[in-house]
Amino acid sequence: MIEIKNVSKTFNGEIKAIQDLSLTISPGEIVGFIGLNGAGKTTLIKMMTGILRPDSGTITINGYDIVKEGLKAKQIIGYISDSPDMFLRLTGLEFINFIADMYHVSDDVRKERIKYFAEQFNLVDALDKPMQSYSHGTRQKMMVIAALVHNPEVWILDEPLIGLDPKSALILKNMMKEHAKEGNTVFFSTHVLEIAEKLCDKVAIIDHGKIVFFGTLEDLKKKYHKKDDLEKLFMEVIQDE
Amino acid sequence: MNNYLSLTKVFLKALSMSKVNGKKKIIFYFFLLSVLFLIFIPFILFCGVFVYGMTNALKEVGYGTIGFELMGFLISIFTFVFSFNVILNQLYFSDDIECLLPLPIKPVMIVASKFTSCFVAENIMQFLLVLVSVFGYSLAMQLPLPNLLFSLIGIVTLPIIPMVYCSIISLFIMSFTKFIKNKETIRKIGIFFVLLILLLFGVGMSTLQQFNFDTYVESFALGNHKFLEVMRVIFPHISLFVKSFTNMDVIASIEYVLVNVVALGVFFGLAHFLYLDSVIELSSKDTKPSGDTLKLIENSHSKSIFTSYFTKELKILFRSPAFFINCILINFIWPVFAYVIYKVTLSDYSLAKMRILVSDGNVKVSLFILLTVIGVSILLPALNSIAASSFSREGKHFSFLKYIPVRYRIQWRVKVLVPFMISFIGVNIFTTIFYMLLNIPILFGIELYFISFFCILLVCILGVYVDSIQPKLIWDDEANSLRENYNTFMLMGFALLLFGLLCGGGYFLYTKGILLSNIIVLNIIILVCLTLFIWNISVVSIPNNIIEQEEA
Ligand SMILES: Nc1ncnc2c1ncn2[C@@H]1O[C@H](COP(=O)(O)OP(=O)(O)O)[C@@H](O)[C@H]1O
Ligand SMILES: [Mg+2]
């Protein structure tokens, strides 16, 4: 459960990245967060994960306020940032173990989860090499494992499918579905409409820092009397505002 | 030519500093920079005065150019030592290489623009030093204004030759290590090379008995020029430069230009044949063979947040060649410099003699030891720049600190502990040997450790604090997170002030007849108070600075 209430964020006193935005994401839902480049997706996600402070408004994660009870909220978030090349001097395994330490993951759980993910993503051989030597896609997979190694309840993923090969993308999508089915929350941003169409229970469309539509795809189609072409639909929603 | 210019521009941008924003920060930086200037300007002026004095003293005996030449050689050596790492990195290990290789640009173009960007970015300090030296020299020789115009080319181009040396050596190292499969090993060879040069330099300097400050003028006047003769061969441009503007000598000027052109020509010629091959070889190299990974996973163990975070910081410092050279090695080679200084200034105090003096309870020697320990303990943690780059090293992943569920309090304390530990070990391995060699009384030894502890702690907290205000987060090469980081300079400025306060103050009190034990107590009191003061500021400010940081 993610509750965003009247959140605004301005950069350098002039760029209004997010304007009075409210959004509630219920447990058991996969929500796709769609918008053009620069619409404000990353900014909102950074506020949800505690990286940026909202100028006004509140964000709670499963009831914990991200500003006031930051540690508790962060402990239950699994976050994938939009750029995967961090800690390149560590080997993949060292990196995952380091992250697992940060989230207090016990020995047994981490071994099992690392093995599971590494096999799923075909990473076993890469794990003991420095991440510097990884391709972009492998680094991205490593970010997925790092984000999920502590089995977080709420997933907040910024463009998680970029750079993944089709097979790994499919695996991640299935994981997202399963996680939501177990009653958890999955929130991910994308600018690829097809992904949103196939995967999401609901979509939130953001434009110039404001939510211009939030609901199921069915609702969206009904509202705009368009049956099939998601692209045209999307453009219409944005221009409507 | 167009390619060359635009490439140079791009490289320079990557090398240049990030913008400062926010009113509060601008004021803060203005303040800090002025402190810095107050320290560097006297140093630069001192160099000018040195040249002036020496020229004045020696021109009667017909050796008027020696003062300037000496300074020119020192600047060249300084340039060589400090540029080597920069050039090796820029030519072979910067991230842009893989993007450049596929472009239809001649490799010589790439090399030339990389060289130019290093040359422009690295030489502000050298430029100022050459400038004041020329002034000092011209004043002493009473040269008229037109001669100064003649010196302009030299002022701007003086560091070319030492930097060409760095580049040629880099080219050779990289070509002769082609057979080595592991990229990291090659970098380590580069590091080893720098060390070797430093050692040679150190040993060379220490054999220069005539460099003793009391006798140097005399010995030069007597024609003892061994050092100069060697240097004139290695850096021929310096003598030509002096000649050209002293007498407005057109032939010498042409020779000066020719020497530089030839050096650059040799460098570019070699680059034409060697660069591309070795770079391609390098980018196709794997870093490490793979082992049995499943077993490794089975061996994963959980650690406490503190230990895990701490080990991570150490791993990055030790594994990244840029950090290893600049932050780690320096802690273990400072005795070379200390030895040189000792040789140059105190060569008539042998170890055996000092030992006797210590056992006799000679106050002067004890004071000397105390001030040395304070000096090293203050300057080393600033010089190794670990503390002042604590946050800058995170780079564009600074936000990592904020989304993990770890208190900022823990994170910044780890970041203080890392430089503290490394510096403390670096300082006190050697001082311990020194204490044992000199048979220092135990109580005095304990006092020295105590003082060293607080000096290092103070500078480390200060460094982490300074770097939390405006870390340099936008960099694409690890070396740039140190070199283009104002904060390392700023910490050095503070450290020099502190050094002046404690060592200068200590010496002053000694000359006023204050007891050594009282000086020690006073030092300890000042250090503890300052440490507590900075600690208290940090407890509140560092977490706030982390929260307010929105650049990455
Ligand atoms: N740190 C920052 N400083 C200044 N402006 C920023 C910063 N981060 C984002 N912005 C601006 O905020 C707007 C939204 O950016 P972002 O959230 O990254 O968009 P998206 O992720 O949807 O592509 C853009 O106009 C961007 O330029
Ligand atoms: Mg984005």
C-alpha cells in the first residue's frame, strides 16, 4: 500500500517537477507509471524511496511515513534505480551480500535467494567477477537481485525492464505478477506502452508533474471511446490537459 | 583540426569542476577559497622571492641563471610526478575510450586532444609558479620590459616537456605489457612505476648534500653543479628558455620551440604506432578468471551493517587504481619525503647522535619529534584525501545512501573511521619504528600516540564534514572525483592552518621558555576541544547535508 497525498516538488525554485500529486496504490496491484521523458516519474519515485524530500505533502509506505519513519519504510521497499552502474569495483556476489547486510537478511535466506535469482537470470558464472566487467543487461539483473534480496513487500522500480534481454524481462514480469498476487504492491515506471498494457492492473499517467489519468485500462478505453490503439489513447490523454 | 578541437573541448569538460549552486553554499565556498588563497599565495610568492634572492646572490659570480634554472627543474619534476598518473589514466583507463574507438578519428588525434586537455587542466599552479619565477628573476637581473614579452611563450609552454615524458613512458608501459592478460595487473605496474620514480627522486635528492640551505649559495658559486648538469640534459628547455629572454636571444628562442616541437613529434610519432594497438588490446581484456561460484554463494555470511559498510569502503579504495595511488599508497611512502627533508635540513644530526640526545632528555630534540608527529598527523589525512572525498566517491549513486535503511549517523561515522584508520596506521607504523630506534621514553611515546590520534581524528571529521556540504558527484573517472574536488584542497587549507597553529604555536611557546610538558598539555587541550567542537557540528550538519543533497 502506497499513499501519496498532495505532494509537490520544485527544483532550484523554478522547475516544477511534481505538482500537488495524489495517488493511492492498494495491495495486490501492479501499477504501471507512464509518462514522457521528463514528465516527473523519476522525481516522484525518488520521493517515494526517501531520496528526495517533498516540498509539501506526505508519502506513506504500508502506513510508515517515508520522511518521519524513514528507516521502517525503507526496510520494506525494494527499489531499482534508473541507472545500474554502481559499486563496479565489487564483484556481483560481494555487492549482493553487502546489500543483504544493509537490510539484515539472514544467512540462510540470502543463500537461497541469491542462488534462486542467479539461476533464474543465468548469472551464476558472473557472480564472482567485478561488476565493471558486466554488460549493461547483466548489471541491470544484478540491480534486480539487489533490490529483491531482502524480500521487500513494496516494489518500486524505475524503468526496470530497460536493458534486460527478452527472457530475463519475462522472468521479471512474472515475478512482479506473482508478488502482486500474494497481496503485495508493485509500482514501476515505464515509457513503453505495450509493457504496461500486458502487465498492469492499473496505469497512472503523468504529464508535467500531474497525474492525468489513474485507473484500469478498461476505464481508460471507455473514457476515451477508443478500443485498441493505446498509443493514440495516450497522446489524447496527455493533450486533454 | 576540427576533430582535435572538439575532442579537446569534450575532454576538458569532463575534467572541469561542477557548478556550485545555492546562496549559502556560494558564501561558504567564497570563504573557504579565500582561506585557501591566503595559504597558496604566500607559497607562490615565496618561490618568486627564492628565485630573486638566489639570482641576486649569484649574478656577481656569473651564475645568475642558476636560481631560475633550479626553480624550473623543480617545477618540471613536480609536473612529471604529478602528471604521470593523470596522463596514464586519461590515455588508457578513462571510460570514454570505448566510445571513441569506433569513431573515424585518427588515434593520434585522440592522443593529442587527451594530452591537451590534461595540459590545460593540470597546469594552473605550474603556470603561476613559472610566472613568479620569471618576475623574480627579471627583477634581480633588472631586465627591461621587452624581455618579459619574450618570455611569454615559455611561461605558457614550460610543462610540455615533462608531460611528454609522462606520455611516452605511458605508451611504452602499455605496449610492453600487452602480453599480460589482466587489466588490473597492468594498472598496478603503472603504480609501481610511479613509486619507483618517486623513490629515485627521493634518493637523488637525499644525495644532494650541497642542497643544505646554509651552504647552497656558496657551493653553487664554487661551481659544484652536478645536479644542474644532470637536469640540464633531462630538461634542456629550461636553460634555453632563460637564455632566450635574458638576452632576447632569437636563436635560443627558436631552439626552445624546436626542442618542444621535437618532443611532441616523437611523442605523436610513437603514439601513431603504439597507441591504438595497446588500447584495443586493453579493452578486450577480461578482469578475472571465474571460480566455483555456487560454493562461494554457500560461503556467504551476514555481517553487521557497520562492518559490512566499512569493508565495502575499504574494498573500493584498495581496488580502484586511482584511489589506491592517491589515497592509500601515499600513507606508506611519506617516510621517503620525510627522509629527504631530514637529509636536506638536518643531515648533521645522525640517528646515533639523536639517540644520545633523547636519552639525555634534550628538550630541543623532543620538541622536534613532537612537532614532526603533529605535522605528519595533521597533513597526511588531508594529503591522502580519503576523508575529503568520502561523499564525492559515491558519485552519481549518492542517492544510494538515502534509500537504504541505514541511519545517516552510522554512514558518516563509517566514513570518518575509514580515513582515520588508514591514516593512523600509515602514520604510526613508521613513528613506532622511529620511537624504537630512538629509544623514546614510554610516557612521551604514549603522549605522542595520543596527540597523533586526535590530530588525525580531527582532520578526518573535518574532511568528511567539508565533503558533505558540496560533494563532487558528477564525474566519469574515479581519478576526477579526487582531482576536480575542491574539498580535498579545502581540507588541505584547513590542515595547513592547523599545522601552522599547533607547530608554529608550539615552537613559539618553546622560544618563550615554556616547558615542553606544558606545550604538550596545551596541544592536547586544543586538539580535544577542536575535535569535540567539529564533532558536535557534524552530528547535526552532516545528516542534514546528506538530506539536502539533490544533485544525484
Ligand atoms: N536534480 C534535479 N535538478 C534539477 N532538475 C531536475 C532534477 N531532477 C529532475 N529534474 C527535472 O525534473 C523534471 C522531471 O524529471 P524526471 O523525474 O527525471 O522525469 P522522468 O523520469 O519522467 O523522465 C525534468 O524537467 C528534469 O529536468
Ligand atoms: Mg526517469
